[in-house]
Amino acid sequence: MPDLMKTLLLNPPSFAKFDGGASSRWPATREIESYWYPVWLTYPAGMLPGSRLLDAPPHKVTPEETARIAGAYDFVVLFTSTVGFSSDLRLARMMKEAKPDLKIAFVGPPVQVHPAESLAASQDIDFVIRGEFDYSVVEFAQGKPLNEIPGASYRKDGQVAHNPPVAVCHFGVQARPRDRELQRSLPPASLRGVLYLARLPGPLHVLFVAADAFRPRLARALSR
């Protein structure tokens, strides 16, 4: 493995007529195309000299062209999604066929929630990162052994190994009383239909909840 792997940070091609809608995480089509720039991939790109961020959907880059571009790199970090996971697996297969020794890491919501199942879905995924991935993929590109990468899940001796999670960064930011009050106020019935609920590590401790998780009354409370 070279001292610094040439890395491609990939927002993969999407399916026809998908434009990101009003959110990068919600499949929708509108009269006017609108895409969120994948800022979540810019952080590791900025820490890896010589890397490239390929934002395929708005530029209409095809899977075939993406696989050709990936052939010039040693390591691909692919930000996957629930709706695009199957097509991303097909893309990973194309990239491995073009360059068998290419290393591919999947990051993003589905592999965070189901790391073992994601790895079982395809041998073309070398590892996934649970939680925030920016420093972890940078450390791998810099040559750190996979078994020392925080948050990594990978195959080992026929089983899936899970490294310790990425450490939560503490910068003196504490949960606001309003956050705790909101958590206590949520009755169990209001959580029906929740698809994904997680507090991410980092200074902001962002809370992600499925868009249809709350009744209008609670949605108004959240918006205040």
C-alpha cells in the first residue's frame, strides 16, 4: 500500500429523473432540478492531497464513465443511500471489474444502520464506516491498518469485525434544556414510522429523524 492512496470521493450516479428534491436524503422529483452539494465528502477531500470529489448526479456522469474514472485511483469512498444502495452495488462491481485491486469503502446512512448486512450484500465492498467517516477514510488512505480504523466494519476470518466506534468529540457544547424537554415530551405513539433516529458525533450532536416521524403538533414544536 502506498504512503498516500490516490483517493476518489464519490457521490455516485443516481437513477433516471431523480434530482435530490428538497433534500439530499429524500427521493423526489420536481419541476426544477435541485441538488445539494455533497459537503460531507469535501471534508476528507480537503485532507487528502491529490484526491478528487466526483459529484456524479448533477453532471449526469454515467456508471460506465464513473467506473472508468475510478480506474485511475487506488481508493474509492462511496457515499451510498437507502434508495440507491442496489445500484451502488452494481457500480462497485463495475469498478472492481475494471480494477480488481481497487479498495472501496461505503459510507452513509444504510451502512451505518446495517454494517454487517451491507458487507454481506457484496464482496466488492472492502469495508464500511459507521458514524462520521471523514477522519477514518483519511487515515486508511494514509496507510493506517484497517483493524485500527475507528468505526470500520470489515470481513475477517469469515466473519464481520467491528472496530470501536468513532470517538465523540467534546468541545464544551452541552445539550440545551429544550432538547431534553423535547425528548421527554415524545409519547411512544409519536415514534411510529420512524425510519432513522440517531445523534451523530461531533460538536453539534445533530439529531436526524425521518420526515414523517412526527405529528403536525410536534413538527411545529420542533420548528420553533
